[in-house]
Amino acid sequence: MIAIARRNLSFLLSNPNSFLCNSNVHVSPSIHFFSTSRIKRILIPSPEICDVLVNKHQFSPDLASLASSRLSKFRDPQRVDSVLSFLKENSFTTAQLQKLVIYNPRVLGFTIEGIISRFKVFHDLGLSSEEIAKMISNSPAIMHSSMENRINPRLSILKGLMGSDDDVARLLNRCPWFVVTDLEKTLIPNVEIVKSCGIPMEHILHLVYAYPRGFLIKPDIMRKSVDKAIEIGVPHTSVVFIYAVGVFSYTSQGMWEVKLKTLRDLGFSDNDIFKMFRMQPHAFSASGNKLKNKVELLLATGKYSVSNIAASPSALGFSVEKRIEPRIQILKLLEKLMLEELVRRDIMKKSIDKAFGSLG
């Protein structure tokens, strides 16, 4: 491994321009985060750190070489090894470690004490080591955000809103972005917008859990989502209104038009579509293609018509693979068994009639 790194180093020093500018040079997809727009200097890998990453922690040679080159300050193989070993002891998988390093290799220069104090904040909420590892690998910025200026104040906001540490932990398991996003510019004003419609706080918190990312959008988008739900006629006081706002919060106008066209092409009128949305807004979180697939599956059974689906659209909220197709197969099997039973009964009836007829 050291020999590979030395060859890379020799090549970089003798041909820096060819590495940075030659479009024909192959770069592994796993290391595309090192874009030339971010490179301010020649990348010089550390053979010793490469050796640790590859031989002790199963990193690819390409990723190890480029990751080590980004460590300008802390080029200490022992620290790199201790950081990765500590993270492994705290339930991080190799794949999760690689995601952290791909996001920002400087994590390899962190102190163990600093990592422990960062993890303690999340442990105190009730999160397990496995949950913390998953949360951080899904949102690596957590490792680089200031605890004092960003993470702790945001956790305080979440505790004030959600009411308990357990509720905050449950929310972070759903969406770790809440601790790396400016909540004073997103979550707080968005909650106020929904609250201004007369929605009870209990229902709002339900929406935060159901569509967490929907509350991290710009407030003007949230306002448009609320207005759209009102325009379609979704009752303010129902829980359905919460889901309707959630769907619109991450459905652009273009995506919404695609879904409308898809359903119109399948034979639904606008009245049918808006009626279905008022009854089952969650179904409209699927793409136009998925909606089309669900409707076509139901129509293909010969048991449902467009009017049937419009009157009872709950099936459109189900997964095709997990709910719709298995249930269709079960119905087919039941029909077959019932038909066979009817045939058996008919044969038995005819046999009995024949037997009694011969006695007559």
C-alpha cells in the first residue's frame, strides 16, 4: 500500500496539471467529492495514513489516497487509527465510516474526547449507539457543526416544541437534519403558519413526525402548501388536512400537474381527483408513474372501475409490492377455491339426486 501511495505521490509531483485538468483520467465514483472546484492545492497523500486506512479499516486505495491528502493539519496515523477504531467500537460500520470520510476527511483528525462529548449529548436524549451511528452517517454535517452555537441551541428548540427527550430522539431517528438546519428560519415559522389555520398543536406534531422534511422548507413554500390544501377543500379541522399540507410541502407545481394529467388520462375527472385527495392525500405522495401502476393493477382485476376507486381510494395509499399485489393474488385464490367448492357441491347434489331418484 505504501508503494502505491508513493507512486501516486511521485506522479502528482511530476504531473500535477495532468491530474487536475486531464478529462481522460479515471476517477472512482466513490471519490467524486474531491472536485477540482474545491482543490486549492496539489493533493499529496500520506503513505502511512493510506496504509492504516486500507490495511486496518478496509478503505479502497483510491479513497485512502485522496482522503489522506486532504489532511493538511493532522497527519498522524495513530490518531486516524484511534478515531476509526473508536467509531467502530461505537457501532459504526465500515460503510458508515467511509461516508463520513467522503463527506469530510478532517473527521480523521478529531480528538477522541471531542467525539465522546458530542456523542454524549445524543446518548442523553436516549439514542443508542446504533441509532447515533445511523443518524450521523445519514447527516455527516453533525460531526462538523458547532455544539455550542448550533447543535445544542437546536436541540433546545426541539425539546421546547416536542415536549420530551424521547420525542426529540424519535424525531431525530426519522430526520437528523433538524440539528444541522437553521430552525429559526424553517421549523418555527412553518409551525406558526400551520397553527394560524386553527390546527391543534397535537395534529401539527403528528405532521412533523409524518413529514419531517416538510417543516424544513422555506416558509413561503409552506404557506403555498397550506393555501393549496384549502383551495382543494380539505377540512381544516381534520387530520387529513395535516397530510394534505405535508404532500404539497414537497410536491412542486410541475409534479402536481403530472399527477393530475396521469389520473385524467386514466379516466378520472377533476372532481374525482380532488375527492380522492380529500379522502386519501397520502396516496398522492407517490409519483405519477406509481399512481398509474396502482390504478392499472386495480382496473386489470375486472373487479374495480374508475368510479369505484374514486369512491374508495384507500388502496392507492398502499404499496404495490407489499399490499396490492399480494391481496389481488389472495382474492384470486379465494375465488378459485370458492368456485371449486361450488363445483363439488353441484356434483354432490347431482349424485344425491341421482341416488334418491333410483330409489324412487
